[in-house]
Amino acid sequence: MSTLEIRDLQVAVEDKEILRGVNLTVKSGETHAIMGPNGSGKSTLAYAIAGHPKYTITGGQVLLDGADLLELSVDERARAGLFLAMQYPVEVPGVSVSNFLRSAVTAVRGEAPKLREFAKDLKNGMDALSIDPAFAQRNLNEGFSGGEKKRHEILQMELLKPKIAVLDETDSGLDVDALRVVSEGINRFRATGETGVLLITHYTRILRYVKPDFVHVFAGGRIVEAGGPELADKLESEGYEQYTKASA
Ligand code: ADP
Ligand code: MG
Ligand code: MG
């Protein structure tokens, strides 16, 4: 049982104040959706939690099971059980998907998984996400389609088994089939009850497949409304205008 606790988090980027006091608690087994208009600071929240150097914490706390995450390096955060799927993953020429994933598992566990065990987990994960076996030998993110990038993110998550997974715009750029496969991956994963999921999205579409337990509306760098899954339905019909007016 794990808990991510974000308390009054304030974050600036290049001296510009972006997050203005975010409060949120995510526990294992819970799925929280963060929804909001473009530019409201959703990705800033994800990067700040992950420890991206461009994002300066100007106030507040982020605790994972009571320990201060903000004191940890990016690697240490991953070892502590945090997983971040990025909106814009980087290309790494010369590193295959398979090697990358094995290194990532090694880094997080603190020891290399046995080759046979890893190969089996990798194959099962790829099968479940309908990923072609040849994909494992391709260079990381090089020429990946939108759908391949997202499937790869979910594959990473399944292999790393984080305590808390932050998925930023996992649904963007996916066609309906890929969206279903990716959503099924997230659902399979959350069904274990061992991971808390923070699903950040601009669109309500993915929430038809991945039913959140809680929905938070983000506007102007803070949470302006919170509710259950019904809030996503309301956003789908009414949009974000009501919130952007209020926070402007
Ligand atoms: P969202 O993910 O909700 O679309 P972002 O967190 O990407 O919002 O952006 C929030 C605000 O912070 C925007 O005004 C954006 O221009 C600014 N911002 C975010 N990241 C950076 C950055 N690396 N450099 C400069 N400005 C940034
Ligand atoms: Mg954006
Ligand atoms: Mg974003």
C-alpha cells in the first residue's frame, strides 16, 4: 500500500509561476484523472514530480509513503517507485528497446533481472499490448509512430511495476484501436491494486476506457474542481470554458 501526497505544490519555470498550490493524494489501487485546458500546468505537475531540472519548486511538498520525493534525484525517484510516461519521449540511437527496458528494470530493482525471466516478461508484455516481436530490437523511440510510443510506455510500466505511475497525455495521437489496447494495458495494470495511477489528459476520450475513481479539473496552475467519474462526463458536454474564465 503506497501513497503519493502532493501538498500545496508551487512550481516556476524560468521565473514564471506555473503551479500555484496543488493538493492531491493518490493511493495504490486508485486512478485519478487530471483534466484541464492546454497551458494549465498539467505537464508541469508531471515534470515537477519526476524531478525535471527546468522546473523549480518554490513551495510545498511531494511525499511518497511519507518520504520527501523532492530531495531525491531523478534516478532515486524511479527506484522509490515513481514512473513517469512523458508527453515527448526522446530518441536514443544505438540502444534497442529490449536493452533499454532491461537497463530500466535493473536500475529500478537495483539488480539485473535474469535474462530468461526478463525475456519471458518482455514477451508477455508485448503480446498483451499487440506489439510486433521485432519491435524489441529497434532503436529506442527512433521513428516510432504515436501508437508505438504509447504502447512502449505501457510496456515499460508493466515491466517496472511502479508504486505510482504518472501518465501524461498517454492518449494523444492514438487512433481508436491503439487507444483501446493502451487503455486495456492500463486497466490490467491497475487491476493488480498495487499501483496508483495519475492519468493526465486534455481529452475525455480515454476515460471511456479507463474509468477513473476521481477526476480533478486543473486550471491556472491549480485544482479548481474535484469529483468522481461523473465530472468527466460533465467536462465532455460543457468543456473547460467555465473554468478558464474563472481562473483568468
Ligand atoms: P499543459 O500540460 O496543461 O498543457 P504545461 O504544464 O505544458 O501545460 O504548461 C503550463 C505553462 O507553463 C504554459 O504557459 C507553458 O508555456 C509554460 N511552460 C511549461 N513548460 C515550460 C518550459 N519548459 N519552458 C517555458 N515555459 C514552460
Ligand atoms: Mg501542453
Ligand atoms: Mg501537457
